[in-house]
Amino acid sequence: MNAKQLMAVWATTAIVAVQAVNPPWISENRGGTSELGYGFILEPPEYASRIDVSRLFVGILVAFTVGGALFVTFKDGANQPRREQPGCPNCGKPYAPSAKFCNGCGERLA
């Protein structure tokens, strides 16, 4: 794990921790439910009935998805261009460096 990947892991962990400490709240009444926004877990908003677990889950899922994508993107060598294989001077098909003949046209390679 390189430094950028470690940064992605810590950022994801911090975002999930903030979401867990400040969850979304909803209020249930006779007319249905209403969203009350986000609030500190030990001091819920006034008239809050419960934590909206589905919205909390979606937020955490998005954080893990973005964090995982960043982790893979920051992999060593992920952004380096691929090395080109040598091409046959006659037909242009790539060939292995140890090949003596081109598989495409049969031309002898130097």
C-alpha cells in the first residue's frame, strides 16, 4: 500500500465515522414520515423519532465505493502507459521480442 492509497483509506474511514456520528433523522407521525436532516447522535433534532437507517446505509455505501475506487486508482503503476510491443516492419502486427518470424506474414525478424 502506497501513501496515496493510505490517504484514501483514512479519508474513507473519516467520512464513514462522521456519517455514523451525525446520522440522518426522521420523524414519524400520523400523516407519515418527514426527514429532519442530520444531527449529532447524542443530541437528535427536536421531534426526531429514529435514525433513518436506509439513508445512512446509502451514504456509507457511497463512501466505501468512492474510497475503493480511489484505492484501486492509486495503485502503483496504475497510471503508467503500457509498453508497446515491437511491430513487424512488413505487416505491423506486434510480436514477442524473442520471436524469429512474424505470425502475421511469416517475415523473418531481425
